[in-house]
Amino acid sequence: MKAVLDRITELRKKLNYHNYKYYIENSPEISDYDYDVLLRELQELERANPEYDDPNSPTRRVGSDLTKEFRTVRHRFPMLSLSNTYSLEEMHEFCERVRKEAGEVEYVCELKFDGTAISLTYENGRLVQAVTRGDGVAGDDVTANVRTIRSIPLELMGDDYPAFFEIRGEIIMPHASFERLNAEREENGEQPFANPRNAAAGTLKQQNSAVVARRGLDSFLYFVVGENLPYTSHWESVNKAREWGFKISNHMELCRGVECIDNYIRRVDALRHELPYDTDGVVIKVNDYAVQRQLGSTAKAPRWAVAYKFKAEQALTRLNSVDFQVGRTGAITPVANLDPVQLAGTTVKRASLHNADQIALLDIRLRDMVYVEKGGEIIPKITGVDLSQRPADSVPLEYIKTCPECGTPLVRYEGEAKHYCPNQGHCPPQIIGRINHYIGRRAMDIDGLGEETVALLYEEHLIGNIADLYDLKRGAIARLPRLGEKSADNIIQSIERSKEVPFHRVLFALGIRFVGETTAKYLAAHFRSLDAIRNASKEELMEADEIGGKIADSIIDYFADGENLAIIERLRDAGIRLEAEQREFASDQLEGMTFVISGTFKRHSRDELKGLIESHGGKNLAAVSSKTDFLLAGDNMGPAKLAKATKLGVTIIGEEQFETMIADGGDKILTDENSDDENLTNGQNNPKQGSLF
Ligand code: IVH
């Protein structure tokens, strides 16, 4: 048994090291695949030897789907806030106060990350607790969620860290993760997060840490806290922390005098838009611990540090009109039409007004001069009204009561901020939106059709729902303006090809509310056919992985609608795959990998192995060449093949190793393009961190 424990320890060490190389230093030494092989070996060993369980094992990064209540934990040292300054003058006043009390001192200038604060406790080099700021005195214990964040070390490197200390910093959501998450949410008919800060905070409070693991959170640490720390300055302590494996920003600078600080602020302000995450200012901290102690703190904030906040980029312009857009799910979004105005390098003509509550809250009226801001949000938003310029005769803006497209009275569901048009079956933008969703690349991939053509076909009454696509006639399409015989052929062919699309994508393509790509895969893997899903009760639906009550209710509503059932029958008649193929889709784990099989095997026939490779997204090749990634070698393999593979640097694997490659990964995550990949590989979403200066 000692050998097993030794191997487990070795694998954990190796994985922690490679994790650090990838997530902190951005210089991986091994491929994602090699990382995965190590991870899987460890998962196997841990599963077989539960007595060696360790909550800090790198395998725990995938999270667990057990839900949990958060425990409230008192902070050992209060989590203070920072006093804000909004101009260089105010910041100079801060420096002057420090100078009066402590003389000329050294400052550390750093970025002010726009995320959510966290305090991490390490005992003997191991992460033991992660707590949110809460009210500053006590916060929520979010340790299980924080363990899934790859840039947070579970075990420290080196041996000169204090036996017990806290380190504080910010959990952030990089832009890439934020955009991916919001696209997914919109696709599922869920409310997108307003900005990366809200998304990071919301994710950290998720009950299911497997969800956290998928969302691509990141961290920056900026404050080492403890009693009798063996350091004399902030700079020294955070640089030590970097050596222990923490992600410490490279954009920190030591400064003496306000000029140096001014310069730092100017440089960051100019360049911060190029960073792959949000910052909302800089933080200026007295470096020396002795001076920090001398200056002390108020109940709210230290006297030795100050934040300089960047002004949110804002412009004032006239609101001319408001459009109400109807989305695929019937959600209404009010959009402001503005006099064009320059803002943060782009011309803004339209801005989101979010919903009726927001309009009422800001008392926005037509012809008002409004403030438009581009904060963390991608779409500019209206944040206020210049009342001094309000026309005397203006009246409050009335929110629409009926759908602007079909006239149906709008509804507002409990707990939702948006209004909805409930006329799913006959409201044109909802119909067109659903058809566009159906033909999308990740759904049925009908690439001969585009949004404009769909609109045209709809206007010409050639299609009114997704099933009508399969009744389209070449001649009717060719007669339409801007189309013609060639486009018609193209369209018909790509519609025809959609009959080969596997079931899980058909399920996604149907556009059932809350059934996004990942959910569709879980459902398809569990139920294997549309009929089985349709006949399942709410409880049965919820037995499938990742399916909660909200999704189950939505599925039941979908199948309760006779029009949907009629469409499904027509899809069935057209030959669309409404059942999972025997071999269809087990996972994407071998996506992009090529294999040559050679020799005989103990547990599988060669045909079985070929089938497994395909069903996990890999490709079979007949002969070894430079295009081969793996030679799956059995007994009695020809020596020539082996020699060629060795010469070309092809990785040679046996049956058991192959099985590990396609194993379920222990936490039953089905892969779903890059988002879910993060669970099992060391991911690709880590923004590269370059130095600003
Ligand atoms: S130091 C006692 N440094 O800003 C000093 N805070 O507005 C504690 N923040 O609660 C904070 N970047 O969540 C510090 N480089 C940085 C920061 C930073 C972002 C956040 C932090 C704090 C808030 C105060």
C-alpha cells in the first residue's frame, strides 16, 4: 500500500506543479493531454483507495455537485475597505497626510481589481478556508467553491511560508469567461450577468461547486495578513507569496513621491482597457509595515492605503426614442436610440435600458439628456438623466403593455425583471428567432441558410416553423429575390445534411427554454430519446445529471404544448434523429486526436476500439504517419510499425491507458466545447498575463 500512497503523493505534487506553471506562470511544460493522463491516473487511484482522500487533492478542482449551505465565519482580522479618491488632488492630499505623520515614505502602487474580495487561510502550507468579505466582520465559508479555482494554490511551494497566515485578494472573472458565460445564459433564456464583478460574486455563491469549476474564475492576491509575520514590508510579503505559488499581479510598482504615483495612474488608465479583466482604479499602499502600524486604521479603512478610482467613462446625449425588442424566448428588451456620441473610443447610438423597473427608477423620459456609461458591461447603459436639461412638457415614459410585434398582452413572471410576450407560436420575432437558433452552427448547422434568408422565407410564407424547413422546395426558393438556383441547391443540401445531426444537438436545436448545449447532452446521455424525455415525470427528469426543477418544469411545459408536439412529429417524419445512436456521442474527450490500432487486445476487439475512438470524438487512421497522435498497441504488433511510430514521435499507448483516456473522469462531466473541458483538462481559458510596462 505504501507504493500506492507514494504514487498518489507524487502525482499530486506533479499536478500542483504543472497547475502552477499553467495558471500562474502561463508557461506550461506539458500538454493538456499529458496533464489529463496524470489527473486521471490520480483519480483512479483515489477512487480505488478512498483512505488516502484529501480535500486539497488536485482532483477536487472539478468540484462536487452536492449542494451546500454556506457557514458564516468570523474574520480573525476584520476585512477593511479602502477610502476612495477620485482625483489626483485628493490622492495628493492622502500622501500629504501620510508625509505629515511619517515623513517621506515608500508606496506600492497596484491595480484595483474589480471582482469580489476573498480571504484565504493557509495552515502548514495547505488551504484550509476561504471566506468572502461579508460585512467585513464575518463572511461566508466558500472553501469548496474556491478550491475549484485553478490559480489558487491548494498546497504551497517552497518551505518558508508562515505556519499559519491569511492572504487576501480578489476573485475575478476574466472577460473571456464572462462573455462565454453570458452567451450560454442568453442561449438558455437566462438573464445574463450585468458585469464580470457580479458574475464573479454570483458564481462564488453557487451552491454547486461543479458549476463554479466550469465558469473560469481567476484570482489576484494582494494582502498577506497574520500575526508576527517575518516580513518588514508589503512588497516583501507579496513577493514571497508569489514564490509560494499565489497569483500576484506583475503590474505592481514601488514609488517614492507623488510624481511617480501620478505616472503610474496615467499609464494604467491608458492601458487598462487592454487587460483581459476589469480594473476600476489603482490602490496606493504605504509599503513599510512599521509605518502602516504607526498610521493605523479607522473602523472602516486603513489610514495607510487609498484607492484612486477611475471615472467610469461617461457621455451625455439625447434620448430620441425607445425600441422594444422581442427575443427568441419572448423576453422584451427596451433599447434606447440616442444622438450618436463618442464614448471610450466608439460611437454609441444605442444603449440598453434593461427593463421597466430600471426606466421607472431613473425616471427616464423621451428627449431627456441622458448619461451613457461603458463600465464592465459590453453594451453601454443609461445611468442617469440631466434633469436641468429636461424639456418642460416631458411626460414619464410609458412601458408597453402589449407586444410591439404581435399585439399580445405582455406578462411578467414571478421573480423576473423582464416582461415577456407569451405568444410563442405566432409572434414573428420569436418564430424567426427559434428558426435561427435551430439552424445555428452549434445546433443543426444548416449553413446554407442565414438570418436574412430565414427572414425572407418567413415573409414569403414559405416557412413558419422549424418543421417547414423540410418541406421547402428547390423551385420555390430559387424564385425568391436575391436567391437563385445555386443558393437554392445549397440550402436544400444543407437542410438535407441536418438529418445526420446527432440527437443531443437536435435536442438543443429545439430551443426548449433553459436547455442549452450542455443540458441537452446530459439529457440525451440519460434518456437516449426524445420520447423518453417527453414521457418522463418531473422527478424522473431531475434524476439526470445537472437537471434541476426549473429546467424540468420548462421541459414539461414544452411538451405540454400541442403545437410543439405536432412539429416534433413532422421532424420525425422528415428523418431527423430523435434518438441517440448506439455509438453516438459518449464524449468529446478524444476530439481532434488521431489513432492507429495495431495488434490484438485483451478486453476489446479492434472494431470495438475503433467504435470507442469515434464515439469519443477521435479519428481512426489506417497507417502510422506524421499525422498520427497515438498508436494503440496490442499484443503481437508488427515491429516495423512500432519502429516507425517511435521514429515519428507518435505516443504509444496500451489498452488500459486508452481506457483511462476515455474514462468518465470520476465527476461525470460530459464535455461541451471549451466550457466544460476545464473540468478535466487544465483548460485554455486562462488569459495570458503580459507586463504592462
Ligand atoms: S487592499 C486593508 N488592494 O477593493 C486593505 N484591495 O474598495 C484591503 N481591491 O475590499 C484591501 N484591488 O476587495 C486592496 N490591489 C488591491 C485591490 C483591492 C481590489 C478591492 C478589495 C477591497 C475593495 C475596497
